Amino acid sequence: MFQKLDDVEKKYDELTIKISDPEVIAKNQEWQKLMKEHSDMTPVVEKYRQYKKVKADFEEAKEMMNDKELKDLAEAEMLQAKEKLPKLEEELKMLLIPKDPDDDKNVICEIRAGAGGEEAALFAGTLFRMYSMYTERRHWKLEILNENETGLGGYKEISFMITGKGAYSRLKFESGVHRVQRVPDTESSGRIHTSTSTVAVLPVVEDVEIEINPADVKMDVYRASGAGGQHVNKTSSAVRLTHIPTGIVAECQTERSQLQNREYAMRLLRSRLYEQEREKRDLELANERKSQVGSGDRSEKIRTYNYPQGRITDHRIGVSIFQMEDFLNGNIDEMLDSLIAADRAERLKGEE
């Protein structure tokens, strides 16, 4: 580990010189890339330098133990340093875990009603409301890209983009099947129904990260359906893009302008293609990822919302929260923090 830390510190010092070079600064794109790399390495280097200072203090105090007059002071300093070192080592191990390159990205979320008919669509609406309220709590921004509402106010499907610092790092573990157990409003006999909705969380990617040949994309325009006023229903502003080689489809109908809808649909298409590439990459590391929390398998049942017991249970980490109303009002950080901590612990095992 310490050889690796020495290498990181050496590279950091080289980057510090490079990013101050006027010739490099003049090449804006290259300079920005180096600045990001430098910024990503800063927490590791600062922590390592803190560790080295504490280690040096320990060695210095050890030498002072031979001086009778300074022995008591040296002993206290040694004890203090000895307590700090293991904690700093653990922090360094965590900082050396490779960061997910997508963590800082914005996200596109897709919620689809699964098994359970109208109740599944209502639950999809409940999940959308939960993520909307979480977005507000984080002071992020949410834009609806595409929606297919049902008569009772649920959603057969809804796609939306969340813009905010670290959105993907917080929400990526939400991908999968969410199950609800509750008495539906549509049920007169009071029986508990089990329904499901599927959530997919995709990182928003730029043109440079995934190239799409315009000749591979078929565009259809149509009249938007559902709520949206007279204008939406009378003009063909909705856009459907089909990526011919893969068959992946992306739609957007929420904007009045066909151009805006096409731009949003293209973002969604890029994210879906990028996610497909990620899944291929993950398959190659399947054995490693079997033990990881964030497998992102959309067919995996990840969480149950049990209304009669007021309990939300995440099956991947075995954590239950008994504050249903608070959770559905967007207070989901406790669960997300537990998932992030479990994922880090698994990845740390993998590194060792």
C-alpha cells in the first residue's frame, strides 16, 4: 500500500508543476483534464502526508525516550501517535479504492410499473414522488423527459433527469425491482396486495464519451399523449429515437419544441447505450461483482416497502427502516449511506 501511496504522491507533485505551466494552461482541454486528475488525487496525498507526519512524530518521541527529563512527555506523544496511526491507515485504504468514474455525473432515472396492474402504476407514482422530494432536499434539479400516466394518477412509466453534484454516486444503488405490500385504494375487501415497479438509474453522458453515428438513428415524431394541455395534443412535437444496431428506443414528449424533445431523447439514448456498455464490462468482472452491492441488475428484487408494518427493507444489505412516511417523503439518506458503506467495504475486500 505504501509503495502505491509513494507513487501517487510522486505523480501528484509532477501534476502540480504541469498545471502551472503556461504552455499546458494554453491547451484548455488538456489543462482541465489534468486539473481534475490533480483534484481527485488531493485528498489521498493530503491524508498520506498527515500519516507521514504522525509517523515521524512517533519515531521522534521514541528517540526522546532515552532522555530521562523528556521521558514522560515522549511517552505521551508516542501514545497519541500510536492511537492515530491505525485510524489514518484505514482512511488511506478507503481513499485508495478506485473511484467510480461516473460518480460525479447527473442521472436519468426511469421508473416502470411492473407486476400488479393499476396498483403497480400507483406505486411507480409513489416512487417518483419520493425521488422528487429527495431531489428537493439535496437542492438538485429535476426535469421530466417522458411520462405515461394512468387514469388514477399513477405511471406506466416515467423518465426524468436529475442534475446535481454527485447525483449518480448517491442514486446508483436504486436500480432494480422495488416491491410494495399494501392495501390498495382500489381494494374494497382490505386485502394486502404485492406489486412491483422497476427503477433504472443511468449516468448522463456527453457526446465524447459515447459516439453515435447519426445514420444509425431513426427519428419518428408524433403527437404527445396524456396531460399537457391543448398544444401538446395538437402538434407533432413528441420525438422517438431508435438506435438501429441495438434496437434501443428513447422517447421525449414533455417539451413544446420538437428540437428540445429530440435533444432530451438523444441524452436518454446516449445514457442507455452507455449503460449497455457498462453492463458488458461488468459481465467480464462477474465473479468479482457477485459480492458487490451495486450489481445494478434490474431484475433483482432490491427492496420491499411493507405498509402494514411501516417497514422498508433493503434485501442486499439486510437493513430495515421503520419510518415509512418519512422515507417516502424523500428522507432516504440513511438507506443510501448504508448501501454506500456496504459497497465500499466489499470493494475494500476486493482490493485486499
